[in-house]
Amino acid sequence: MQQIINFLIKNKNFILFILLLFISLIFTIQSHSYHKSKFINSANWLSGGIYEQANGVSSYFSLKSENERLVEENRRLKNILYNKEDSLSTVHFIDSTSYPTDFKLRAAKITKNSYARSNNILLINKGSSDSIATDMGVINSKGIIGVVDQVGGSHATVISILNSISKINAQLKNTNHFGTLIWNGKSPNIVQLIDLEKVVQLKKNDTIITGGNSTLFPKGVPIGTVKDFKLNTTENLYEVNVQLFNDMTNLEHVFVIENLHREEIDNLLAPNN
């Protein structure tokens, strides 16, 4: 306390000058409209800048919740897309309650991703408590990711399409020619489409989508484009390298697809029927 008093005594002349200057500025601003307007404009500019910076900081810290909101909106739109028969050829604003529902999507997040092995597995943060089950397809906004394998209460593993045991029904988007999507274990950006018949008219950059001939994925989920191809003359079948739409080394938000008619379809297709 004594130091503060000593400081005030030592600098009393300077402090008095600042006080008188402040008082004179107040009187000047109040008595002159020009000075008053300049002061208000300056104050508005300063406060506006402060609010702008504060809003920028607030927006940065709200990115997580905003991303979650966008993921949920994406999930809702994909529910509509994959439950509408002509969704691949036309775009509509539709009421999803007007059509029978075949698929249900649930949002999840990848917490672990491997892509450098021959049998790559992903881990998601949803499990049986979130109605996740084995053999459910997994996609994101760009396309196909894999298939649910093992399921725990709060987490589940996913067999990546970058896995030697992965086999997924796929087709050329503009035709009804089907094949099987596999991975040769080489590039994480390229998978292979096999069992495609010789009669198919293939072109580079043709789009590959899911075929819908299984209960895992609805028809039309994007996969990638034809990078190159060759004909196996022994079997008269094409072997196609497919450039994936997804960057499988950089994944986060995904959707798990439940086929609501899967049990019925599996029972009808069971060997003893």
C-alpha cells in the first residue's frame, strides 16, 4: 500500500495532467456535435472489431457441434435418397413419409483406421446399444467404406474395402452389368472390379456404384471410376482398376446402413427354400 502511495505522490503532476485532459475531452465531445459524432463512430468501429473477433473465436469453437449438425442432416438426406427408387436419375424435394422405407442410416465416427495392411480393419464409436449389428454396410458422403464385422456394446469393427476378404457387389452406373469388388492389397486408392463379362463396353472414367444385389448396401452408393482395365483372355472377363472416390487414409464421419428387410430376404434366399 505504501508503494502505491509513494507512486501517486511521485507522479502526481502527470496523473493530474491526464485527469484534466480526460475531463477536457469529455466537455469537448459533449459540446461539439462534430467531435461527438467522430467519437461515436470510433467507438462503434472499436466495439465492432472486438465483437467480430469474439464471434470468430466463438465460431471456431463451435465447429464441432456444427459438423455434427451437418452429419445429421447428411444422414437424413441419405435416408431419403436410398429409399426412393428413382433417386439416381432425378432430384426431388420429397416427403420421405410418403414412401416405404427400406434402409435406415445411423451416424458414427471412425476412431481407428488402418489402410497399410492386407486385411485392414476400422473401429467406429457405435455398437449394439446404438442398434449396430454385423453385416451392415458402412459409407460416408463420398461413397463406400466397408462392412460391420464384430460388435460390442459401444464400439464395432468394420472390414474395410481395403481388405483381402472383402467382396462387394458392384456395377457400372450406366448399365446393368455386375461384377465383384475386391482389393489386391497394393494401393489404398485403387480397388479391383472382377467377373465383368467381355460383352461390356468399358471406358476410362466410367462410374462404378454398388449393385444392390445384396442386403448390405442400397443400389447406387458411389465407389469410384474406371482407371484402367484389361481382358483375361482365358476366362473372357475384364479385370478393372477402380479409382476410389474416397481417400481411405483420411476418414472420420460415416453412416451405418441397416436394411430393414434383410431378415425376410435372407430367409427367402436360404438354401433350404
